[in-house]
Amino acid sequence: MDDTDYKKKKIRNMQLYGLAGIGLLLITLVLGYFNITIGKGDFFTDMLSVWSAILIVGSITQYIKIKRMPNLLKIDKITEYDERNVILRGKSAYLSFILSTIGLAIIMIILIYLDYIIPLYLVSALLVIQYISFLVFVIYFDKRM
């Protein structure tokens, strides 16, 4: 991937993040306009507005960084595609998968002990989805590489 393709990819990602932030902001405005509250108080709408601000400001700052400092973009590209960093990301992703699986298993044991059936089904479904997605991604990347 040459520098212009990498730059286009980064700009496209920043545009998607900005659009996601604007979408969250619109959802927040609609919820506020119709006085819709989800949960207790305005916590959900406040969190939506915070995340929309984070996405919008983050995408703007990254876009400015890409446009004004192209030498940093070259450094980012080198560090992103460095073989050692790719291996480290893969190992850390696998370790986080194992730790989250252990955490879900512990939560399932606690839910069984407390006799919470519906949350137990939800956590069990999440665990099954996690394993299926892991197998799908392993097969996909095994064929790709």
C-alpha cells in the first residue's frame, strides 16, 4: 500500500468516525426534542452526547493531523505494518479473547449460583457468539494469509 492509498484510507476512516458522531448527536437531539428518557434520568442521552463529541472532535483533530503533518502519517504507516507490531497485536487480541471468555464463564457461574435465568441465557448467548466469531475470523484470516 503506497502513501496515497494509506492517506485515503485514514481520511475515509476519519470521515466515518465524524459521521458516526453526527449520527449520535442527531439521536441525542431527537431524544431530547421528544423528551424520551431511557433508563433512569438523562444518563443515556448524556452519554450519547459525550460520545458524539468525542467522535466528532477526534475525527477533526486526526484529519488536521493528516493534512498538516504528512511526516507523522508516514511514521504511523510504518508502525502499523511493522511485522513485530502485527504479531504483538495478534497476541494481545488472542489474550484479551481468552480473558474475556474467562470473565464470561465466571459471570455465568455467579448467575447460576444466584438463580438469575434470563441474564444467564444472555451471557451464554454472548459466549456462544464470541466463540463462533473467533472461529469465523480464524478461518477467514487463515485463508487470506
